Amino acid sequence: MNFAMKAAIGLAVLGLAACNNPDKYGDGVVDPGGAYGSGAYGAGAGGVSQGNINDPNSPAYFNGRVGDMVHFLVDQSTLSGEAIQILSGQAQWLNSHPQYSAIIEGHADEQGTREYNLALGARRASAVQEYLISQGVSSARLRTVSYGKERPLATCAAESCFAQNRRAVTVISLGAGS
Amino acid sequence: MFRFAMAAVAALMIGPAVALAQDGPLHIEIDEGVIEPLPYAMPVFLDEGGAGKFASDIAGVVNADLEGTGLFRRIGDNAYIQKFSAFNTPVSYADWQAINAQALIVGGVSQQGGKVVVKFRLYDVYSGQELGAGQQLAASPESWRRLAHKVADVIYSRITGESGYFDSRVVFVSETGPKNARQKRLAVMDYDGANVNYLTDSSTIVLAPRFSPKGDRVLYTTFETGFPRIKVINVSNAAGQLLPDVPGTMAFSPRFSPDGNSIVYSLEQNGNTDLYKSSATGGSPVRLTNSPAIETAPSFSPDGSRIVFESDRSGGQQIYIMSASGGEPTRISFGDGRYGTPVWSPRGDLIAFTKQSGGRFFIGVMRTDGSEERLLTASYLDEGPTWAPNGRVIMFTREAPGAGGGAQLFSVDITGRNLRKVGNPGGASDPSWGPLRP
């Protein structure tokens, strides 16, 4: 019962996010482990089956319905209200699925120098990590990594693409963490 | 006359030749009408016994080196009046003055005992005398390009009074594939893009390599463990070693000290990035900065006493200098926009940097006190300058926009003149120019 409530909240959060940012999920087709679910180049969910997106216990559900990704303003690592709603859903899911741990990937757009962007991506990943910890997720289950500007999702030379690339992706995998 | 021309070349290389438009930072005018390259004549190198194709190949690389600087222009063979039948044929200076050659280079190539041997003489046409003594160099046949680069380095050095930079190598990141699935490999090449050799495969992301001062090792950042780590690799056999890490952190942006015995690098913990110094194998790390801002992209001064780096402690990326042992840094960049990737000139006088302003990227130089800022290039994305060993030329990455936009290496001299693509190594980024080879 408790779980079902949380799942419902997660769905509601996704609904909000999708409304506020229709571009984020493109045509709305979720491709777990693919286009955006995998984060950087196939890091994926550690070889875990993604499962069915309609199964609230599946990684596919986490990626597609809870939302595995939050976005940032230019050169910022501050969490927006929309990001906090998504991350609240992530924290609830992680709290009710203790068998999963997560690597939080921070990314930057290409409008920055390479090493600065690596540090900036780390700031973003860390902001997400801190929020999840504040919501009760054990720090032992969370690691961060930054890819800087090395793994853009969108490649056009315009803000519409840059905005998609300034992101942090929570990549879950089976295992209780370190 | 020739002495005057020599002085003129030296002065032109130093003097500011970039005119910044006054109506905004986005437009750079390079006044290309001012410099007239020094005209020289170089008859085809004589075959002095078994030279084969090396005679023309070596001469071709010498010409490419000299003309590639933008400071020299070769007069074509069909203008030549005097023909050389032997290396020691007396020079008819009037014949070379008549075609307005200011310098004359005469060379001969032979093969002896399994070596390619090059000898050459450099003449000052207007004063009617040889400039420096004739020289002879020998190398194994597979090193014939190095022979040519060494000849060109001597000629460049005698005429400009500066040391050369042609017999040098560049370590860089070779790039293939589209922007959202880019594959990266560490590679080394000659300064002109020839002789590309790969040091790693494309199985993981590699970033921002730096040559050791002697050119025997390379420091770089690798994702091979899944997280950014610093690795040092031996150039001759590609044997690499990960430096020890601190669990839960990222380490990146490593640079050698001028003596090659220590390194400075960035360490990220809990989202905060600071600078550390350690031995060249990662031992005895010492924290150099302690601020909640991002401190990265360090570079030692040539004497090893100071470190220039970037920090966003003021709210955006700016350039700072501190003692090599840490302590309070001094900010040196104050212009509009963001300043990053500072690199100290091997001559010690200038800092090269990447500037971002108005959605454009620029490569520029400033004095070590931040004065006399000059922007040398501008494009959608220029970044990551590295200095030629003589501090007169800068190589950098230029990335084109959009999904198909690739990264390529370009070079420009410190007056902003002679912007050119470097060789043809394919997609390439993050160059680090090594020392002049012994």
C-alpha cells in the first residue's frame, strides 16, 4: 500500500515534469537503457534487465516514469523546483528499492572549456547526490562521476540542444553500494 | 640589407600585429598586408651519392617548415639564374640579388653506411657572405623527416635569432565518430602532423594529455576505471600507470613541473575541485588551494616557482597566479567574459588562454601581470592553447558546430598571424607541444 502511494507520487511528478519541459522526452517514447536512460555511452544499469516500464519495481520505470534526469541553467549547479520534484521521486523510489545503488552522472554543454566542464559536471552530480541524501538515501548507495562535455545528448549548436546537455543522470544498478 | 631583413623578421614576430576592432569583442581584424615574408632561394638538394628520393623529400620538408611559419617565401626554381653542379660551387651573389632572393640555401644529400647524410650552407645574398658555417647531419633513413626539420631549425634560428621548433612532437587526442558518440585515443605526431602514432585504443575516454618536459612521458586523464583518473604513459612503449586515487573522488587536469619530478592536478571531492601537487608518480599529495570554487587547468612557470590556473571564485572563470607551494593567489584577468586554460609560455613572458565572450571562443595571450591582452583567434569553439618550444607559435583545438562538427588542430603565431590547420591527423583535440628534440 505504502509502495503504491509512492509510485503514484512518482507518476504525478513525471506528469509535471513532462508538462513543464515537453522537449525533454522528445516524442514521449521511452527507451530505457537507450537514448537517454543509459546516460553516458552505455553505462546503463550495470547489466540489469531494464524490465517493463509499467512495472513500478523496474529500472525502466525509474528511468522513464520517475525520471532519471534533471537539467541545469548555464554554468549553474543549483537545483530548480522541477529538478527537486524529480529528485524527490528518485529518492522515494530508491528508499523503497534498497537493492539498487546509483551512479549520478554530471554533464555540461559544449559552451565551456573541457576541464572546467569536468569540474562543473561534478558540481551538478554532487548537488543531486546531496539532495538524495537529504531525502534519506544512504550515501553508501550513491556515487558521482562527471563526463563534462564529453557525452552530449543533443548535438545542434543552439541553446535548445545545450539545455538538454546540461544535466545530471541517475543511473541505477543492482547492488547495495559500497 | 640582409642584416636589416633579419632584424625586421625578429621585430615582426614580437610586435603586436592583431588589431582588435573597437566596436566589440567578437571581431578580430588581422592586418595581413604588413608583413612581407622574406624571399629565399633553395635549389633542389644535390644528390651526392645514393640520395634517391631523399634529396627532394628532405628539401620539400625544409621548405614546408620555413614557409609554414609565414615568415619566409621560397622563390621558384625557374627564376634561378645560377645552377649548382656541386655543393662547393662558388656563389654568384649578383645572380641571386637579381631575383631579389635575400637568403640562399644550398644543400646536398647522400647515403653512407646505412645513414642519410644532409649537408647545407646558408648565404646572405646582399652582404655576399655565408651566414654561419656549413653543417652536416646524419640519421637513419626512417628518420629522414627529422633531418629535414633539423636543417630548417638551424636556418630559422640563424635568420630570426630565435630557437626553432620544427623537430618537435605533439601529443593530442585523436577523435572519430559523431559528436554524441565520439571515440578518443591518445596519439603523438610530429609538429606538422606527420608520423601519427597511437598510444591508447578507443575503449575509454581520454582527455587533455601533457608532455613531460623531456618528451618521454605523457600525463592524461582517463575514464578507464569508469571515473576520471590520472595516468602517466611512457611514449616509447605506451606502458601506462594509473596514479593512486582517493576513493570517491575524481582526479584530472594533470601537468608536469618543469623538472618533470612533480605534478599539479585537480582533485574533486563532494563536488568541489581544488589543486594539489604530488610527486610525478602521485606520492605525497599536498593541497595547494582551499576554496569552494572550481580550481583547475594549472600550468607551472618555466622556473617552477609559480603556478597559473583558473578559478571561478569571483563568480566566473578567471586566471590567477600563486606560488608553486600554494598560498593566496593574485587574479590577473579582468576583461569581459570568462578566461580559462592558462598556459605559461616557455619564455616566461606570456600566458596563453581561452576566452569566452558573447557565445564565441578566443585564443589569446597576456603578460603575466594581465596587461597587454591580445586575442589571436575567434570561432564557435577555440580552446586549449599549447606553446611551441620557442614560445612564438600556439597550437589549439578548433571544434566546428553541430552534429557533424569535428575537432581539428590549428596553429597561429603570437601576433595573431599565420592561422593554419595543422597537418591532416584527422579529428584531433587537446594538443600538448613537446620540447625540441635532442
